[in-house]
Amino acid sequence: MYIAENWKDYEVLDCGSGEKLERWGKYILRRPDPQVIWDCDKKSGDWKKLNGHYHRSKSGGGEWEFFNLPEEWSIHYDLKSCNKTLTFNLKPFSFKHTGLFPEQAANWDWFSSIIYKERIKNPDHEIKVLNLFAYTGGATVAAAAAGASVTHVDASKGMVGWAKENAASSGLGDAPVRYFVDDCKKLVEREIRRGNKYDGIIMDPPSYGRGPKGEMWKLEDSVFEFITLTSSLLKEDPLFFLVNSYTTGLQPTVLHYMISTALKDFSGTVEADEVVLPVTSTGLYLPCGCAGRFSSNQHK
């Protein structure tokens, strides 16, 4: 398992009966989680000390109920690989989200360590990273903090703006990051035509989505083709390639097979596993999707 276990400002306090109880800094939120199909005692003190509760509607969607929760606040994450502290600005918005997927810290730690070690070994090597479906920039900030030049791509103008705020809050406002509001496939095709190449590629595609002009995306129908297309942007001796998935049908073995097939011409190691968060009350782990990882054998 890839365990996001280094948080100080975030924790899953408990989970059960379709919901999880989380601490985000000093605020406690209660949100639905479809993978939580076991029961727990929700009469304990932690479940009653809420600052926000997202109520899911039986007809789809839902709405927030707030209790002394600010409109926006920040939490921090210590990126141990390069001794940097990242700052993320949070604000609850539609469909239960807060603007951050904390389980992705397990991936931040992994690729930031690869980037930082390469920077130490080859200080003159400009490490170029492409972050696709980049959301509010958690991976972008982690890669930039480790010393990479990042191309950040997301179809939502609002999310790209939020990513810029997170970079600035993390002291990376002047870091070499290019931000694009664009359909990821179209940008990849454009980069291929331009002959651009990258040392590392990160993608966190949604199960379903739309581009800026209404382009439809369904993960199972498109992901292997897209992985294969995007792999042509890798340099001859790349550092890493990461695919994250929240789609139930894409198990770790499926990701492993797709990445191994698409990157068969590159020398490296492929692995895949569940991404999880520790649960404080039980000592067990909450599943949060899975990730497939390629890393070069020559840069270890």
C-alpha cells in the first residue's frame, strides 16, 4: 500500500456507515465516502464536534451544513524529501470537496524524492515535469518544491487560479511553473507537435469530465490510449511516470499492465498499489483509489 502517513495537519479520525470524519487543521468535517460500507459508533465525542457536515441527497448531489467554519483556511505538509513545507488553501465547495486530496501526499513524497535526488546528483539538469488534470496543484507544488520546472494543466480556470494561490502560499510564486487552462489531450498533442519532452509525467484523471469546450472524458474508454499518447512526451531516459485513479474498475493490476505495456520501450520498474489513509480510531486504512508508478532504473 502507498500510505499517506506523514500528515500533521490532517487525519481521518474515524469512518463508518458511508461517511468519514476528518480533521483539517483545527476543523473537523464529516463527509460521505462510498467505499465506507462498514459500521461504526457515531455517538462518540468526535462525531459530535463538527465544523462542517456534507449531507448527501438521495436524488444526487447534496449540500454543506457549517458550524463555526471559516470560508477559507490553510493547512501545511512537510515534504521530507527536500525539507520544504507546503501550504494549501482550503474551502468547502460543491460535491463535498475541500480543494485537496490528502492521500496524494504518498505520491508527492515518492516523486519529489526522485526529483530532489536527481537535482543533487546533476545540478545542471533542468527537470521538466508535466502535471495533467492538475486540479488545485498539490502535485505541482510538491514537484516545484523539489526543484522541477512544471507544466500544470487543468480544464478549469478556477482550479488553475487556486493552484497559483497554493504555489504562492508555499513560497513558490516565482517557481518555474507554466499554467494552462486547457483540455489535457489537446495540450499533449500540441506538445508532441512542438517536440517538447519531459523527465516526469503525472496524471490524475477524473472518472468523468469535460474539457473547456465541453469535450467528454470517460476514464475506462480513454485512459490506455491517453497513457500511450502521453508516453511519447517522455525523454529517452525519463525519471518517472505516475497515473492515479479513483475509478473502481481500474484496479492496481490493471494500471500496472497498462503502464508496463505503454512504456515497454523504456528501461525502468513499474509497480502499482492502493493509495490509503490511516484511520486514527482503529489503526486500519481507508482506501482512496490506486496509483501506478514507473521509475527509471538508471536514476536510483
